[in-house]
Amino acid sequence: MSYDNLGNVKTRTEGALRVEDAFIGAIDATESRISTYIYDAAGRQVKTLHPSEYFYDAQLDALNNYQGRNESRQIPTE
């Protein structure tokens, strides 16, 4: 994990894994996956970027109170 100057988690790396399934056998996910967390100036988490190409934006009201989140999917351009 990496942290910013306020102690907030900036990134989290999940290691590679091997999944065993009785029907399809073993699956190797050989690449590690990194999630990234973005914060506003007050230190509140406002965005989460997941390695699965999904990200979440925080919905804030006029007083910057958390109201929920929007989920979006990034579309690869390659």
C-alpha cells in the first residue's frame, strides 16, 4: 500500500492468485491488481479506481456531505 501525507491510502496492490474450480480447472491471474483512491482537499475519498476497469465517484451535496456514489466503467481504447 502507499499513503499520502495525511495517512490516506493512495494505492492498494493485490497479488496474483490461482483459482481452482471443479468444473473449469485452474485459472491463473498472474498479474497483480492495483486499486487507486483519490481524495478531495479535506481528505475525503471521492473516487476509487479498480483494476477491473470500474470506478466510483462520490456524490456530495452543497455542503460536501457524502450522498452516495456513481459507478462507471472505463472502456479500453486499445
